[in-house]
Amino acid sequence: MTTLRTILIAEDSAADAEMAIDALREARLANPIVHCEDGVEALDFLLRRGAYADREEGLPAVLLLDIKMPRMDGLEVLQRIRAEEELKRLPVVILSSSREESDLARSWDLGVNAYVVKPVDIDQFFNAVKTIGTFWAVINQAPEGE
């Protein structure tokens, strides 16, 4: 039996994180969901340090990453992920309200797998997150050992 991989959400807005978690649950995904409030905490989770030192090994199925966060923004998190040998294949989807061309260009330059602008409409937001979760957690095929 294949172990269900975690869906990691790095989002400083509690309301946006809660909506994303609700959308993933509505999609009936059985994957565990972990919410980190900023980039530092997300890297701690991924690198199994600090509060996450004892978590099980393995990469999440996907990281849903906000850009505008305290302590360490999403673009810096993405840059660090792509520089780490054990993390560089982790699927990262930017889920941000930013439509700034510089954020889009920088995200793609740093190796993001997808960039999704958060829809303002709640139904569109739910549909977008459900689609992202289903694709990365169920449909996408990762290399063995990921």
C-alpha cells in the first residue's frame, strides 16, 4: 500500500489557509494536510528541523506556497528549496493574490511548477484549490522514492 503524502500549505493568512484546507477536504483527498504560517516554518517542516525534527521522512505531494509572508517570503522559500538537493524535485505551486509581473517572472525563474492567482470569489477559490490538490496528490506521477 502506498503511503499518502502530505499536502503542505505555507500561508500566513489564517482565513486563506482555512479555506484551502476546507477545499482540499471537500475534494475528498485523504492526504494529510499540514499548515505552516510562514516560510521559516515551511522550511523547518521540509528539512525536518525544529518542531518538525521527528516527523516521518519523505517529501510532501505538493507545497502550496504564498508569496507575501512574514519572516521569509515565498520566493525566498522557493529559491532555498531549489538549492537543496533533497528538495529540488518537490512540486511547488504558488498560490498568491499577487498579479505583479515581477512576482510571476521571479517565480518561474526560480523553478515554480505552477502559479495560481487566488480568485476573489470563494467558489472559484475552492475549485482552484480542489483542482490543484487533486492533480498533485492523485494524478501527478512523481519519480520513485520522492
